[in-house]
Amino acid sequence: MPKVLCSFCGIQKDRGKEHMWPDWLLKHLNFHSMDLSGTHYALSGKTVSGRQQNVQSALFGKVCRECNGGWMSQLESKVIPIIKALLETPRSKSSLSQEEASVLAVWAFKTAIIRNAATNYRQIVPSAHFRHLYEHRSIPEGIYVDLAFVNSHHGLSGLQSQTLAGFVRGVDQVNAAEVQDGIYNITLAIGSLLLRVICFQNHAYTVSIPDGLELKIVRIHPSQTAGVSINLSQTYSHPSQIELDAIFHEYD
Ligand SMILES: [Zn+2]
């Protein structure tokens, strides 16, 4: 059995096989025989490369068997009914309990960081985020997970970039690049469901959904309320449109 230095537990162990997209999801969306497309975006938001990736080859190799078959597999089992319900038409799921929102957000974070590590896009997720997830089974500070729907998307795809619009404080103008260092913006498109994971870890700032988009996109993490009401009557027409519907600004 080949050994691997696991990105999550940090220990050299027997290698597991984590699919970039979990098997149950591929089956649920009848996607098994199709190719996945991976599109990569440059800082400017322009597409720099695209590559077709076969589902069978879309594996993340830096995970051990214990993590893969243990806590990660438990997380998958917990998220399956939540995602299936969200994908049902007409959208029967109008709210998420606190527990459901938390499971879905952690799953989105896990899937987004594995997606970045498993594609040939540059590695924009620091190794500390993998370790944090393993050690705390939770999402690090400064990471935001939002949910929306898209009406013309089938199967599975993802977008990743380091693009995020916002306002740099006057005091930070001289080191604006530093302030924005470490940003990542990863969208998972799962059938009609969009899950966007944004990382902006400067504690003087926060990331908000711009005003006027309340019927289109909802924050599931961090959540101020006990549960999340999914009262979304508007949808996106392409997964890439959600990417720029977020803004960073001074924490107030
Ligand atoms: Zn491990």
C-alpha cells in the first residue's frame, strides 16, 4: 500500500482515495461517464487555461486512508440528504437548521480546498487550512460560505480565483497588496446549486454580500442566526456570475 503524507492529519500513512467530487454526487447527478471541465481564472478574472478532467482521474492523492474512511466519510454521509433536498425541484427546502447549515458549510469548505489541491490551478489554499479542518472539524476564521441557485447548469463544475472586489482602508493604501494577500474565491456548481467559499483573513475586514441581492444569495457561514432561511426567488444564469457578487470592506 503506497504511503502518503496526509494534508489533513499531517501524518505519513496508507494512501486513501478521495475523489475531487464524491461518488454519490456523481451518481446522483448521472454524471459518471461524463468529463469534468476545470476552468482556471487569472487574477484579472480572465480564463487562463481550461482542461478536461476525467472523473476517474479526478482524485486527490494527498489524503490517508484513515481520514478518508473516517471523518471525511462521516461528513459525506451527513451532507447527502441536505444536498439532495436542495437539488429537488421545485425547491422543497426553504430553510436549513443550524446543524444543517454547519454541515453544508464545512462540506463546501472541504470540497473547495480539495478541488484547489487536485486541479492544476496554482495552490491558493494554505496547508494550515487543511490542518485546521482536521483538528477542529470546522472552518477557520475569515472564511465565508454562501449559497445560491443557477438555472442553466447541469453536472458539476467549479471556478477558482483570487478575485474579490472591495474597499481598502486609507491606512492600508500603502500595503494594499498585503491586505489582499491570501484571498481565494472558489465556487462549486452542483447541478442547480452554487456554493461559494471566500477566504479573506485580515481581521480588520469582513466580506459581505452586496445590498439588493437578498433574493439571490444567502450566507450560510458564519451565520448570525440559529438557522438559515433559503428564501431565494432569483437565480443566476451562469455559475461564474456569483463570483463577483461579494465585497470586502472594513469590519464595522
Ligand atoms: Zn490523514
